[in-house]
Amino acid sequence: MTTSQKTALITGANKGIGKETARRLAALGITVLIGARDAERGEAAAEELRADGADVRFVPLDVTDETSVQAAAQHIDATFGRLDILVNNAAIAAGPQKPSETPAATVRQVYETNVFGVIAVTHAMLPLLRRSAAARIVNMSSELGSLTHQADPDSPWAAYTSILLPYCTSKSALNAVTVLYANELRAEGILVNAVSPGYCATDLNRHSGIRTAEEGATVAVDLATAGEDGPTGALLAEEGPIPW
């Protein structure tokens, strides 16, 4: 896939893996739109990346606010006329708590961003993505969303899946959402994949991860720039496929 004059939108991109994904895509000559709820932080991140000569711009975007989502889509339409890459990166977590101690309200709050926010943004951006010659959608998921791993009490992730019901199940749901979009859009040449960046040190885990945010961005960048023979409807880490 050529990257000339391509435009990418990354949600929750003012920090962490989202910002590093923006940095990496911009380095390929792609115009990158940093979506963020906080205008000050979003503009600061864009300014930081522009200092390296990148074409990076801030777009106000709260994935849980339908008005904000629609406004972002209208802005991209008016400014660029299309969108080539969508990276649904914005996510939150809650806990730790045992499943039996987790209130439904907590689960709903996490799903608003991690699942419903992805659906809202994807729905709003699809008309713009359909104008691209080779659109790509990348959903930032997690190995913790794997039902195979969740069902295995000896999984290396068992310590986390046993106390993070909202986050883990939201990523399982996101994986299913990814597959269904991929099935619908396959004939149009739009590739849709979920990726697991690995356990990266970010604000989400209070920087306890063992990988850097830059390392975590690698698989997202690879899928965002995949050629027409790239995968679709897959859950992938940098090392390869992850079991559902």
C-alpha cells in the first residue's frame, strides 16, 4: 500500500500506544489525526509530533459522546474528503475486583468506551473510509480478551483475567465486533483486524507493563498499512495470531 496523501485517525492518541502509533504512521508520510477528549493534551501531543516534521493534527473526539463523534466525522469530511486508516485505540479499565464483586455499572462504563465507542466511531467514519482505495480499520484489543486464555486456569494471564472482568470481557466483545465488521466489509476491500500490543507500560496499567508503548504500536502500524493481501477478521500480536 502506498502512503502518499493518506490520512489516519487514531482515537485516544494523546498518549501511550496511541501516540506512538501516530508517530510511526506519520513517519511513513501519512497525515495523522490525533483524536482526544482533552483539547490541551491532544494539541500538546500533536505539537510534539509536529516538531519532528510530521503532519499531525488534533481533532476533538470523545468516543462516548455521539455529538463529538459526528463532529469529528464532519470535520474530516470537510478537510480531507475521505479517511484511509482508522485506529480505534481509546480504552479504559476498571478494577481490580473479583467478577462476583464487580457491579454492572462498572462494566457498563468500560463498555461505553471499549465497545460502544468503537462502534460509534466506526459507524461515523465508514462513509469516509469507503472513499479510500484501500481502507484499513485496526481495533486495539488485548490478549486478555481471548476466551481461550480466559478459560485456562493455567494461562499466564490468569492472574489478570480473574480480576478484570470489565476490561477482559470488553476486549472479547471487541474481538467479535471486529469479525462482524470484517465479514461485511471484506468484499469492499476494507481490512478490519484486532491487535494485541502486549503488556506495555502505559497509564492504563500504571506503567507496570514490560514492553514500551513504541513496541506495542508495531502491530497496529503493520495492520494499518497492510497490502491488499493482508489479513482481515483476525486477532493478531506482533508474533502472530492469538487464539480466540
